[in-house]
Amino acid sequence: MKETRTRSLIKTIAWRILATLNSYTVLVMTQDGITSSNLMKAVYMNITGFFVYYIFERICTSIKWGVVD
């Protein structure tokens, strides 16, 4: 499977938006004072980012636009 440059660019932009939203969400949800450790925030971001990226890739794989045989 080969992708067009346009598909790669759209996927990159979409992923950066999702990754930024994931980071923002984790940072907002961990401002409770209990989870104030920066290390724990980074761990939470990586764990949630892993799942968000997995779902993102599965969705992108199911979309056939921009795929060249």
C-alpha cells in the first residue's frame, strides 16, 4: 500500500490536532492537585496517546482515499 503525498499531509495534520487535544485533555484533568507530578502527567499522556494513535491508525487504514495500488 502506498499513500499519496496529500493523504500523508492530511494524516499528519489530523494526528497533530488529535495529539494536541490529547495532551491538553490530560493536562486539564490532572490539575486537581493530587496528580501534580510532571512525571505522572507524562506517563498519562503517553498511555492515552498510545490508544488514541492506535484508534487513529485503524480509522485511517479503513479510509481508502489517497491509497495507490
